[in-house]
Amino acid sequence: MSEACPFATLGLAPSWPVDAATVHRARLGAAARFHPDRARDAVERADFEVLMGSANRAAEQLLDPVLAAGAVLRAAGLDATELPLPPMELVELLERREWFEERIAGDPAAQAEARAWAASERESLVARFGTALAEGRASGAWSEPRRTIARLRALVRMTDAGSARRG
């Protein structure tokens, strides 16, 4: 994507974890300044539509933990390409996916258990990325933050796929 840094677009300093309330406030601030209805003429309206579209896309990116993690790395001038997970971790991931899908298709108590696990795992991976980011800044080694983005993406895919099958 050739679009500008989502942090810069919203006038925010790159940070982790990304605070959803701060992102929402920044997006509302952009709307207050650039909403197309505030335009004085057709040319300004077209400009405002572009600016609001950019602000909305930036907010979407920063509210998605996978995209936000990549944006943090790119904002620091680093490679945000995800690294493959180790084979044993992939096996564990597949086993966990089966567990998740069984529960999400089960009774309400099993579904609640699966959702609680997914929320806890997401929170854990967000914290893990923060730790890996701090360690990367200290050591200059960036493989762990990039693998953690892959872990986050796998979790999102797993939970989205499980919810889609149920729905």
C-alpha cells in the first residue's frame, strides 16, 4: 500500500499499544476539519473527500492489531514483513484452531469459553508484540516482532473463520 503512515495521517505519534480512544478522537478531529459537508466549493469538497477517506483508512488500520503492528515497525523505518512461524508452533496453532472451531460450534458455554480464550490470546499477543518491540529497540533484532505479527494474523484468521462458520 502506497498510502502515508496511518499515524502521520491522523497526526499521532507512533506508539504501541495503539489506544482506540485516541484513534477515534483523531478521526473525529479530522472529520471536524475535513468533512466534505464543510467545503465551500466543489474543488474543496473533492479535496476534503480525499482527506476524509485517508483519515478513515488510517483509523481502520490503527484499530486492527495486525495492521497497527506493521505500521509501528514501518514508522520506525523497519521491515514489517511477517516471518514464518516455527513448525512446532504451526502444529500447535492447528490443534488450537480445531479446539476453537469445536467450541464455537457447540453450546453457549463452549462458545463463551472460545471467545474468552480468543480475547485473552489477543491481549497476550498485543503485550508480546510490545515486549518484542522494546527488545528489538534495545538489541536491534527485529525477527520476534515480525513473528508476533504473524501470530496475531493467525489468531484473527482463526477467530474470524470460526465465527463465520457459526454465523
